[in-house]
Amino acid sequence: MNVQHGLNDSREDLGKIAATLRRWIIEQSFASKVGHIGAALSVVDAIAVLWGAVLRQPGTKHPDRDRFILSKGHAALALYSVMRWKGLLDEETFRGYCQDGSRLGVHPEVSLPGIDASTGSLGQGLSLGCGMAWGLRLRGSSARVYVLVSDAECNEGQLWEAVMFAAQHRLTNLTVVVDLNGLQALGSTGAILDMEPLGEKWRAFGWECREVDGHDLQRLTSALSAAAGDRPRVVLARTILGKGVSFMEGRFEWHYRPLDDALYATALRELKAA
Amino acid sequence: MRTTLIETLVDLARVDERIMLLTADLGWNVVEPFLQAYPDRFVNVGVAEQNMLGIATGLALVGYVPYVYSIATFSSMRCYEQIRNGPVLHRLPVRIIGIGGGYAYGHAGPTHHALEDLALARTQPGLSVVVPADREQLRSVLLALRDLVGPAYLRVAKSSVPAVAGLHGRFAWETPELVRPGRDLLLLCTGEMAHPTLQAADMLFSEGLAPAVAVLAHLGFRPGRALTSLLSRFETVVAVEEAFVTGGLGSLAAETIAEGGLRSRLMRCGVAAGLAEHSGSTEYLRSRSGLTAAGLARRISEAFQRKRMAA
């Protein structure tokens, strides 16, 4: 069976998709009174590009589908939003986000059809991605594996174990996106555990590294859909936590904080005006 | 036992192409036959147990059955969260091999003494914990694993272990195997403790006691029916394991007695003190914890004399 791209959208369409996803993230996090909004808004452009233009048959049961692991699981609302847009989640299920008995929690679980791996404990997703990429290559599949990690997640030692493994075994069917928003739960990444120069670290570990503006849909698309080289690829996506909502942008408290009525109205107004 | 493990895996992997073997840089002079037979299905991930468990999870997510190999301390504790969030949470057929539980790596010191691996593994309801008592039982366990959908933790003896008389390789899930009949008390043992326990039974027999001996290889998350039924037949049960006395076989026996409303009195033989503070051989460290045939026989005999005096 041929494996098709999810969609061949024009850049403009990807922009519309991302705008829709942002609105859904704000609406649903407010309705469910759940935080982690900043992270979802920071990765939503990368997720729109991946699911809208890069991944082949994502979220299906096709054995040769491209896999997607949201290793920074706390941004799951962005993933649920793109799954809703793809028709993999109906609106009612989506609206059940974080309700008792729902399969849509703060972090994604494989019990929800379309999710390739359960995540939530930082630093573990890339190891799963290595296993998948190795196994898929071994059985002759053309499927590719994409893992989205956070910048603070690069604090975890296990991540670097996986980075070394992927380079050692030339897992060229593996791509990592680092959501480089510069903020972690309690402050700025530079002040807590400075990972810079992060690109040089990945290159030194044997990866092909590209650095892009993580909200530039065109650059993201070309970085993520470029033909595989001779080593695994990492795309450092420089992003802004809470991107698209002025009072959230670059403010670490929006890692956790939920919206109140007044801020919700402001956020929606800003997103509609954009 | 390690050689039997690899030989059996080589056989199984011939018909089951999903089987893979991962090691975290351990198993010199042990794992090579698998590497030679299936170079594509073997990898040394380096000294990186957490990553190894993650890789195994990823492999299982795309259809493989990975065996991961390390010393019991490292494959159970170093990557415990990865076991839980990986094969347990995803319900995948990853087989975690812990080589040399208890004091098998005696002189290597406490960092290498796996005394809590059974307790840690047993607390995960989705993880099957198995401690084969000899080579034949290990083979039976590996055959039984072919049909197990979820993950398993296998504690496998480092060195060769004498065949357990009367066991004949029998293994069934949650089932204690009676290897010596007796009426006065039950010695319930697991893994490498089967042999000294049987020897202790001989010593007790010469003192006029008639102990039964049963080998339990699968330590279930909850008491099983077969174990409840067996324990209900004895006033005195002695659990023998090479591990801390909390969380493993002794705890399972206690839970079985308590929840089953049984009248049995329980004695737990295992490691009751803390981590070793002195260097020593396996035999030395076992004897300090009373985990030799003579040590077991002495402790059980004394307990029985006290019981008789009290009666």
C-alpha cells in the first residue's frame, strides 16, 4: 500500500490550521480549567507542520505510518487539537479533555487511538523513538519517526543516552524537534541549567542539526521534510512560550497557570484579530 | 544458568523472528552465541540501562519481543521508571533479565547485590516476576513466555545451579510445585534457594521433622488460588528467598495467609539486615543471613523447639 502524506497544504493553509489549533487550545484549556497552555502554544506550529504536511498517515493503524512521539507530553492539548482537525478525534471526545473517565489527559496515552506512545515523564520519549526507528528499519519499513522534546527535557541524562545510540546506529529515519522556548517550570533555561550552545552539542554527538524559527511555517516545513541524510536529524525550533497570546508570551508562569474569565476573553480576542 | 538462557533464546529466536537481545554492555562469554546467530537482532546499547528499556519499548511498539540483559541490580533498579512507563504502561512483551540476584556477585559489593529486585518488580500488577530454580525450569519459563502478551522480569542465576530433585522442570503461572512431600511444615522457596532448602529439609528430617518443600517460580502480584490451597494445608510455613524479606516471596506468603484467612504461622527467611558492610563471597554473605542449608535447618529447628516448649 502506498503511504500518502497527510496533506499537501499551501503555506497559507498551514497558517489557518495553526490559527484554528491555537483557538481550540485556548477554548479547551479554559473549559477544562487546566494549565500547560504556554507549552501547547509554543509547539503548535511545529505540530501543525508535522501533522499537516510532513507525517505520512499519522495516527492511523497503518504499519508503515510515520510515528509521532510527543515526548514533552504536557503539550498534549496541541496534539489533541491537531488530531481533531485531522478527523481522528470528534469534537465531543475532544471536549472531554481532562474530564473524569476521558482518555484525553494532560499527557497523551496509547489507550487513545492515534497516539503512538504514552509520555509524560520527561527524557524517555527519544529512547522509544530509537527503538521504533531501529525496529522499523530492521523490518524494511520506510516509516519515519518524529520525536518532539522540550529544551528543559535536554537536562535529562537519558535523552543523551538515546542521542548517542541514534548516532551510533545511524538512525536516519529518526528526526527530533526541540521546542526551544527558553523557559522551564521555575524560570529561564539559561538561569537553571544552561544547555547552550545546544546545536553544537547535538552536532558534537553526531547529529545533523538545523536551527529555525519555530513559528515560521515555511522554514519548519522545509527543515522537517528535507530528504534524510546520513545521520539522524534534529531541528532546533526557536519558539516563544505562549506564542499568539500577548500576556502569555515568554512568561514562565504560563507553564502551569490556567485562564480566568477576563484573560480568556482577551486571549480569544487576540487570536481572532490575528 | 546464563548459558542455558542464551542457548534457549537462540533456539526460540530461530522460529520467532520477533525475538531480539539487548545488553547494556554485560554478558561477556555469555551472549555471543545469540550475536553470532542473529547479528541483526542483537545490540549492545552501551552502559545505558534506562535507554535500553526505552529502546526495548520502542521495538515492542513496532512488533518485536526484546529481551534486555544486565545484572539484576541494574536491570531492575536503574531503569525502574522506564520499566513502569514503558512495557508495563504500554502492556508490551519486553523480557527483562536480571542476572545473579541476591548475593551472586558477592565480592563485587552491595552495589551489585540485588536484594530488592523481586519486591520492586512485584509491585507492578502488569509485570510477571519469575525466578527459575534450575536450568530445566528456566527452559520451561522461556517456553511459557512465548504466549505472554505483557512484560516479565526474570531473575536468572549467574552460575550453574544443581538440578532441583523432584522438580523436573515443571512450571505453571502462579503455581507452587511440590518437590518433597511432608506433613509437619512447608518450606516454600524460590530460585537458587531451592537447593539449600531441600538440603535443610533432609537435615530436619533426620531430627524427626517431616517438612514438605515447594518451589514457587512465579511471584504473583496477588495471592493465587494454588498457593492459597497449598498453604492452607500447613500450620507452619517457612518462606525462603535470597532477597530482603519485605516485598518478595515472604510477603506474598504473608498476604496469601492473611487474605485467605488461613491459620498458618509464617517464618520469613531472607535478608533481614541492611546492605553488606563487609566484602565476602556469595557463600559467606548467604551464611551471614542464614541462607545456607545448615543455617535454614538451625533456625527452623530452634523455632520448632520453642513451639514445642510453649505447647
